[in-house]
Amino acid sequence: MSEEKKLTTAFGAPVPDNRNSATAGKRGPVLMQDVWLMEKLGHFAREVIPERRMHAKGSGAFGTFTVTNDITKYTKAKLFSEVGKQTPLFVRFSTVAGERGAADAERDIRGFAVKFYTEEGNWDLVGNNTPVFFIRDPLQFPDLNRAVKRNPKTNLRDATANWDFWTSLPEAIHQVTIVMSDRGIPKSYRTMHGFGSHTYSLINENDERVWVKFHWVCQQPIENLSNAEAAEIVANDRESHQRDLFDAIERGDFPKWKLYIQVMTEEQANNMPYNPFDLTKVWYHDEFPLIEVGVMELNRNPENYFQDVEQAAFAPSTIIPGVSFSPDRMLQGRLFSYADAQRYRLGANYHQIPVNAPKCPVNSYHRDGQGRVDGNHGSTIGYAPNSFGEWAEQPQFKNPGLDVSGAAYQYDFYEDDSDFYTQPGKLFRLMSPEKQQILFKNTAAAMDGVPDFIKERHAKHCYQCDPAYGEGVAKALGMNIDFSDVK
Ligand code: HEM
């Protein structure tokens, strides 16, 4: 037997018997001194780590980003410094509401998280397959998740809670329309677009800022499932997305997405008819056309799912020079929440896990902590300022100042903007009559069992987007709704 095929304990000692525990006598009880048994059971009991609070079910792959168009007038990020430049990356796609063992082909939004390993540090663009979101204030995020997850008593998914919450927030109708549309169940992760969703900023060499939205345009044909098709797939295969992505990469059919940006100047933002930092709104493409940036190709499956996919940690706060944040309330909330969740889920040194570790030098003064395995910067000074020439801050990377004004206060978003219906109305009118029918049917199916007053509330939101939308939903629900009190 070759050396590497010999079974050892975690500490390298030979394991003489991996089938029979040591017993006191031939038919007697097991002995605690069978330390291999203790080690094996003890490790096994700790193999499950907390799952992500949402986006628990996912699939990942490595790949490359290649710049195809010069956007250096907008950003100094080295990642985009020249056409043809390549940067390695890791992507994790996910469903949102389901737990780690949930079926893939569910009606749900999909996570679309990209980690670029740039020479100036990692940049995580943690988006979804939709350009907007259900809510626009981070205070409501825990509520959203409780509403879409399980009922505390029945432990079942709860359509009433789900629709009670969504319909109580009129700003949710845009995202709800997308989720209930024919695009609500992508056939696979390879057949959907991705979006950064939030407004971010880009900063150039002259310290000039523009506001920006990121779009991943799918280079595979867009394909989606009907409820019936999805039900059939789920009955036979709960891992349909994982299987599709993994198999495609194994056979060399590498999926691709093109990255585009929409750009808005600070001056334009000040004159927008709606809040450009409102995550329930899109920026119209005719006003803010898509500008090509580059292409992403996924071309390598992880060797070990737990190591690279389960332990992957994406955070909007993982940012690089030349890309920055915006006043979007949701984005600001997310800047706290992800690293906080990951310190709990993976431990304080989660940045050392290979999939999360940057591929450039790391000179931080963080030290110690559970699970530190890299030598902990040895004897290097662990404080700053110091007189021994250790790591100096880099003021040239400060972002330009952002003008803000007004008193600190809980401003009511509805007073700033209560136009919930214009954009979903436009989306509805972009759909063909067949797709509108699918939207009505999907909505009615998803509202099965929901009390009539909630159904009526939803139909009235739809009506305000477009009367035909409200009437179509009412008909599909089999309800006679009086819309005279709306609009
Ligand atoms: C995962 C919080 C909104 C996309 C997560 C996780 C948390 C979280 C705590 C689990 C992180 C982990 O354990 O690694 C929040 C909060 C939000 C918010 C507080 C609102 C204030 C959004 C939005 C998007 C998004 C608007 C997309 C535009 C994702 C994705 C993942 C995720 C893709 C999974 C990342 C992965 O694959 O590991 N979110 N989220 N989230 N979130 Fe959010």
C-alpha cells in the first residue's frame, strides 16, 4: 500500500481498524479508549455549519473576466484598466427562500454573486437576477424573510404571510410582477441575466464620481420554466440548477455573461424625477444606455463543494478603489449585514478560507481569532502608528467627498416617492398578451389559499399599474373586484 493511501487519524497516527469499535470482550460494550471512534463521531457532529440565513441553496464556479471596452474615463479600478485584461473570479448562484436542501426549480428570485480577485483586493458584486427588489429600506429585510420562509407553527411555507407582507408594501409590486412573470422560474442558472441592482458609484483618476448600475447580460438563450414544467423537474430532480451548471462546465460548454454599466452623472441624479437610489426602481435604458465593459466566462468547477461554495463569503462591503457605494438605504444596510453574518457563519478569520482570500498581498493589523492558520503575520508589529516603517495607510485612495445635507431623522420614504406603479405598469405593457396571461395565472396559483382581502389588495395594486393588469389578476383569481376606489 502506498503511503498516501494509508488511513490515519487527524493527527497522523495510523488507524488500525475502521470497521470494528474496541469492545470490552467479544460481545461487550464499546470502550471510550477507542479514541479513533471518539474522533470520528466528534468531527461528524460538527460538520454542519450554519446555513446562510437566505440564499442557502446555491451552486458555484470559477472563471475569468475579460475587459472588452475601455471605461477608464469612469473608473480607476485596475480591473478595468485595459481592454483584454483578465481577472480571475468566483461566482455563486442561489435561490433565496429555500433552505440548503430545497429544490432548485422554485419560483423565487436568484442570487448572482461575483467575486473578482483583483490586484487591488477582492471586489464582490453581490446581485440578483432582477434589477429591483421588494423593499427599499433595510429595516424591513428581516420581516421580508420571515414572511417568505416558514410559518412558526406549521413549519410550512405560508402564502398568506408572504402575500400579506408584499401587498402591505406597495413598493413591492415591481419585484412581485417580475417574480410572478414568465421569468419567475429560470430553467437554470445559465439561462438568466444578472444585476448589481443597487446604484453604486465609479470613481476615476481625477476623483470624479458617477453613479452606476451593473448588468450581466446572459449570452445563453434566456429560458424559463412554467409551473407545470418546474413541478415535473422537482419531482425527479431537486438539484436541477446545480446539475446543469456543473455538467455544462465539465463538458467544456462554458457559460458567459457580458457586463454592462448604466452611467448617471451627479448632476443628472440631482434632477431625476424619481430617487435614483431607490432599489424598487430601474433606470430607463433609453435615458441611460447600456455601456459594454467585458465578458465573464465560467470554466472551472470547484473541486470540493464545501470548501469553495458553502464557505464562500460575498459581501457588498468587499470593495476596491475606483468602485464605491451610494446613498441607497438598502446598500448601506447590506454593508453591515454580510460580514457580520459571515463572522458568525464561518468565524472571524473567514477571509483566510482559500475561496475568500485575496490573491494580492494582505498587510492588515488584524491578529489572532479562532481558526487563524496562516502564521498570523509572525513577529510583525501589530499596532499603528509605529516607528518601524510597517504598513502605512494609503490616503491617495480616499474617495471624493459626497455632499449631504439635512437633519438626521427617520425620513418617510413614501413622502419622498410614492410612485409605486409607473414602472411595473410599463413592464406589464412590454409583455406580450400571452406573457400577460402567464403573469395572471402564476399570480393566481401563488395566491392559492390566501384570504380574499389580501387577494383584493394585490389586484388593486396591479390595477394601479395598469387596469388590464388588475382586471386580469382578478379574473384569474375568480373574483369580482370593484376597482372604483383606486386611481
Ligand atoms: C445573502 C443580508 C438584500 C443578494 C445574504 C446574507 C445576508 C444578507 C445576511 C447571507 C450572507 C452569508 O451568510 O454569507 C441582506 C440584507 C439585505 C439584503 C440585510 C437588505 C438590506 C439583498 C439584495 C440583493 C442580495 C438587494 C441583491 C441585489 C444576496 C445574495 C446572497 C445574499 C446573492 C448570497 C451570496 C452567496 O452566494 O453567498 N444577504 N441581503 N441581498 N444576498 Fe442579501
